[in-house]
Amino acid sequence: MKTFAVLAFIATLAAAGPALAVSPQQAEAALSGIIADLQAGNPDFSKMTPPIADAVRASPNTGQQLAALGPARALVPVSKTDPFTFIVTFESGVVMNWTISFDAAGRINGLDAVGKAP
């Protein structure tokens, strides 16, 4: 198996500042949305802090790599507090661990995805 780390370089968790009180359901919806947006090649940068938006812009192939996996079919929560971690299974069968966190304004200020491709 080869390591598949599409977004490992995008991990930028905020060093300071209060986090927004985001529920696990809101975090799941946000993660599902950002994955779909990335796959479509149309990420909504207004939902991200500047460092995350800059990292996504600097990695134009990320969306294509994610699109090749097919839609996310299941998101299983591992942690229920910020930063939230989910096990995401894609249509292709690839399973990845995703972590997402939010700043006080509700923008994504941490995003990380690692996993193994068959």
C-alpha cells in the first residue's frame, strides 16, 4: 500500500485564540462540504482562514486527486470536540483520517487529511 496524503501539507491549526463552539454535526457538514468543493475544483475561500485558503490555492492538484477518489460516502466521527477528527470513506474504497478545526468566526483554521490508497 502506498501512502496517500493529499492534504497533509494544509494542516495549519491555530496557535492562539478561542475556538467557535461548533457541534460535531456542524463540523461534519463543514467537512463534507469542503471535500465536495475541493473535488469540484471550487473551494469557498470565504469559509477558510487566510493561511488555509493560501495553502489550498498553492496546491491546485488537490481537487483532482480528491475527485479521483469519488464522493465521500461515510464520515465517522472520532473526536467530538475541536479539532474534530473523522474517518472518511470514499466511493473508491479509500479511507482517510481528516481533521478540521475552526476559529472564533467559524472559519476553517485547520484542515488535514492522511490515509492509505489500496
